[in-house]
Amino acid sequence: MSLFIGLMSGTSLDGVDAALVEIDDDATPRLVATHAEPMPAPLRETLWHLCHADRVAFAELADAEDAFCRLQAAAVEALLAGSETSRSSVIAIGSHGQTVEHAPLGHAGGPPYTLQLDNPSLLAELTGITVVADFRRRDLAAGGQAAPLAPVFHQALFRTPGEWRLVLNLGGFANLTLLPPTGDAREPLGFDAGPANALLDAWHARHRGGPFDADGAWAASGRVDEALLERMLADPFFHRPPPRSTGREHFHLGWLERQLTGRERAEDVQATLAELTATSITLAVEMARERLQAPPPERLLPCGGGAHNRDLLARLARRQPEATLIDSAEQGWPADWLEAGAFAWLARRRLADLPGNLPAVTGAAGPRVLGGVYAP
């Protein structure tokens, strides 16, 4: 048995998730302990600015990266202390970093790129543990989208005999993994469906304050504006075949504002954003099924922050009536810790010189070993 730590900070910018994962010799992962390190408000504001700025100074990037890395180190220390785990027993930390821009198709005719703030050398120095980081750019170099990377972990956890399953990550953005039964020759397929919590949280913060719409209660109080929904769904992203990925550089409040007439009630916009998430996921599932010639999935496993949004889950259930919604915790892995767990698992793959991507998902030219290794 070997211990790894996975670190993840997503597009919601709410903190660093740290997962201690035990992986046995046949690569079966087991969640041992978790810790969520909250994002300090000043750092969150800085990162928010960097995610939306047209131009930034190198000093701004360096300051934010240093503060973020120290937050990661604090998360590791709290995880070790809370689980009474010695650092010497941990093989490596898998660090995703903080995405500030993701442009797998390039920008204005330039080369594709993805930028995660991270300093694995400093993290190794602060924690005394080997760090594996920079997972995305190797896939990008091979012609892939560099995202999503979690489907290979979903396959390890949730693929099962005799049943098609849909794993749905409802973070700042929604991505899906359609899993064939084990023994089926078809490969899993995954890609980004569109915005999820990123727009819901931003609109809620503007009009109601607070970081998110708890249980989707505010969205549930509004009515879907069908004309607004139609305008949003006209965005070409929703109709682009996979592989595909997206982020704040495409879907942000400015994008939403361009769809508004100015006569909408704020709560109706929130309801329509929730419906946009559910509808775009349904469109993505139809694309995935058509690509794999697959039946409707029998089980739907929501994860990420949106797995706690009852209004959003109800909208999804109405649009996926054939699928039974199940709590991923019933499958041995709580919904909030899948992404952090994925990067612990990817760190092990890197140290074993095993591929960490699924070319059918990212569009890369083939399987690639992901990440660089930074010794303490």
C-alpha cells in the first residue's frame, strides 16, 4: 500500500481541497482522509482579477503564485496533522495548481496554451515531500485539449460490469464521463458540457451577496426565460463536437450580460442559468451517446460542489429520466473529493511511468505520461 496526496483548486476559487489516498498494488484507490483549506478573501480577489485580466504584470503573477503555493502547503500540513500521518509515509503530492486561463485552441491565431499558477519546487521545499505537477501541458503538446483529466480516474473508480454510467462533475464548469460496462470494447468518453457553478455563483454574488446559491433556492424561486435560454444555447461551444473544454475565458459575466435585454428579473436569470447547465449537459450526453452508439446511462453520479444543489439535480433528473441519481459516496468516494483524489492517482501514474490521459477524451495523439517530478 502507498500513500499519495492530491491537491485541487477549481474555478470556484473557494479553497484548496487536499485528499490523502491509499493506492494498492493493483492501483485500486481508497480515500483515507481529507482537508479543505479555505481561500483567503484577498487571494481569491487577486486570482479572480488574474482570471479576467487582459494584461497582468509578472510581479502580480509571482505574488499570487507564491501565496497560492503557501496555501497548498498549509492544506498539506493540516491534512497530515488531522490524519496523524507522517510526511515520510507519503510517496508524493499531485498538485493541479490554479488555472487562470485555458485556451486549448489558442488565442487570436496563436499557439494553444493552458496556464496554472503553481510552484512545485517551493511546495516540495515547504512540505519535504516529492511533488508531481504540470499535468496538463504534456497532453496539450500531443495535440490534446489537456482537459478534462479526471475521466481516467472515473474509469478506475466507477466502471462496472453490465451497466452504463455517467459521472458528472459540477464544478465551476460541468464535464461528463460516459463509462461503458467493463468488458465492453468501447473507450470511455468525456468532455466539458459548459458552465455550471461559475455563472450561477457570479450572478448570485452580484445580486444577493455570498459565494453561492445554497441548494439552488434562489434559482428555484425564479422562472426560466425561454428566450434568454435560446440565446445562450446559440453559442457555438454547445454544438461543437468533442474533444472540447472551456473555462472562464469564454463563459463569464460579460458573456452573460451580452445575452440580456435588461428587462429580466434577477431570479429569473438565475433559474435560466441553472436550466442552461441542465440543458447543455443533456446535449453533451446525447453527443457522447451518439459517438459511442450507447444506450441511456443507467446511473448518474454527480460530484463537485453542484452535487449539493438540489434544484440543479432536480433539473438534471427531469432531463435524464432513464438514469438513477446515486451518491458517489455509496460507491466509496464522496462527491466533494473526486478531483483531489484524481491528482493523487495521477501522481502515482507519473511515478510509475504510466499514461495519465485518455486520448479519446482529450484528443491527444496517443497516451502520454503526464506531469513533472520535483524532489524535496
